[in-house]
Amino acid sequence: MYYELRTYTIDPLKLADWLALYQSHAYEVQTEHLGKLVGFFSTEFGEANQVVHLWAYESLDDRMARRASMTADPRWAEFGRLNKALGAVLKLESRLMRPTAFSPLQ
């Protein structure tokens, strides 16, 4: 199993707008194509204008196939267009991780 941790740093003045856009245009598409959403969070302390989500994949090939399928979906392209027009995302970090032998997430 692999886990992808994606962290978006959002313009603090546009965070509510970005979350609303994501919920209305991206959430359904992503969960349909990517499968297992482990969690979706916004930060309370530290850098307070971040959105973090964690996705689970069976393998690297599984991740590649699922992301390719999502990228080909016109609904995802529409979200990308609206997201770019909103101009809220300041930075994206993506980490691919494997659980340790004793991790509760396997």
C-alpha cells in the first residue's frame, strides 16, 4: 500500500472559496477516480492556510492509472480551469509514502 499526502497552501483570503470550489467541482471526481480518500483536513495551527488530503493506493501502478483516468475526465479539466481562475493555490507539495511494518495503516 502507498499513501499520497498532498498539501496545498492557499491564499488565506480565498480559503473558503477554494474549499467551496473543491467540494462542488472536484470532490466527486477525485473520489470516483482515485478511490480511497483516507482524510481531508484544513490546518488549525502552524501554517493555518493549508489543506491536506491523504489518498491510499494499492501500488505505484494503481496510482498512475487512477490519476490518468481522473486527468482524462472533462469534469476534472473544468475544475482545473476554475481553480486557475480563482488563483487561490500558492503552493502544492505531494509526498508518496509507504507505511512501516507497525503502522496501523497498511
